[in-house]
Amino acid sequence: MSQGKNAARTVSNSANKTNDKAANKAASMNPSTQKEGKKSNSFLQGCLGCLGIIVLLSIAATAVALVFSALDDSPKRQEKIVTGNSQQVEDNVQAEVRQVIVDTLGETANTGEPKIINLQVNDHLGTADGNDKIVVATLHANENLTNNMTKGGILLESTNVLKKLFTIDKVQEVTLIWQLPLVDAYGNKQTEPVLKITIDKEKAAKINWSNFDRNNLKNVVNTYWEHPVLKNNK
């Protein structure tokens, strides 16, 4: 009996020692496992932090690129706006000039040809206002019984239309080119310029149109030219 009890105690003590060793081993392993868990968490947090920095840098780079793109495109947009406004002014002035010519001189010459052959409204580069315009109108003149009477009619129509054209605010200079069908020495008939007048707004402002003699037009305009055929009084 005594030997059996001793054997039982020995087995029990041995089991307890085994359990204690297992517990101690488990306890000794826990710090290492905890360290590995901490390392894993730290690594994960580090990765997330790097990812966050990359995202922020990407957003910042995109924002900077958009700002520079906007700055780069700004002059182009302004140029388009200025160009668009200038074109609109030019179109408006051209429509107004055409209407003045038609209202003053009619739509056709006495030959049946359209009064306006060609009409150009161009930017005047010699003034501070970029919307100032130069008008170049090529017109069919009326034929008359004599060359002198034809010339007189051209000067009268020129006086009447110039007076009206310079009431248009943006018109700073006007050139009138009058054309007539001429017959050369070989009998060939061709429409050619017979009289040209150029006058600017400064000179036009000095003219008292209500008392103005059309025959003085060549003396007050900037440039004046007439074809030799108009100098023939026949």
C-alpha cells in the first residue's frame, strides 16, 4: 500500500512538473509572439502611412498641374475673347456702312449694276483704339451725258456718302474707289477705276458739309486721283 501511494505521488509530481514546464514554455514563448504581432502591426501602419503620403503627393501634383495649365491657357482665352469682340465690332461696322451706302446712293447704279462692287472694313492700326476701322468701298459710278457731268455726279455722291459714313463712331478713314466701263483704243470694254478718294476722320471733321462745294473735295481729302478720261470735258 505504501509503495502504491508513493508511486502515485511520484506520477502526480511528475505530471505537475510536466505541466509546469509546458506552462513556463508557453509563457516564455508569449513575449516573442507579442513582439512579432507588434512588428506586424507596425509594418502595416507604416505601409498605410506611406500610401497616405503618396496619395497626398499625387493630389498636390495634380492641383499644381491644373494651376499651371490654367495660367498657361489664360492668355489664349483672353486672346480668343479679344479676337471675338474685335470680329463682332468689325461685322457690326460693316453692316452699318453697307446700310449707309445703300440708303444714300441706292442699291444700283443707273447702268443697272449693283452700286457696291466690294466693301472692306479693316482694323486701323494707326490709332490707340483697336476697334477703329478703315472702310474701303469700291462702287459703280453713274454714267452721264458727258465726262464732266459724270465726274460731277461722282463728286456729289462722294460728298453725300462721306458725310454719312463719318457719323459712324468706329469709322476713322474712308477710301472710295469709283469704277466705270471704259473702252480702250482697240474697242475693248472693261470696268476700271476712274476716281479714288481717301479721307480720314480728322480732315472730315473740319468740313462744314452743309455749305461744302463738291468741287473742292480734291483739295481737302488726304489723297485724290482721277482717270485721264474724266479730265476730258467732252
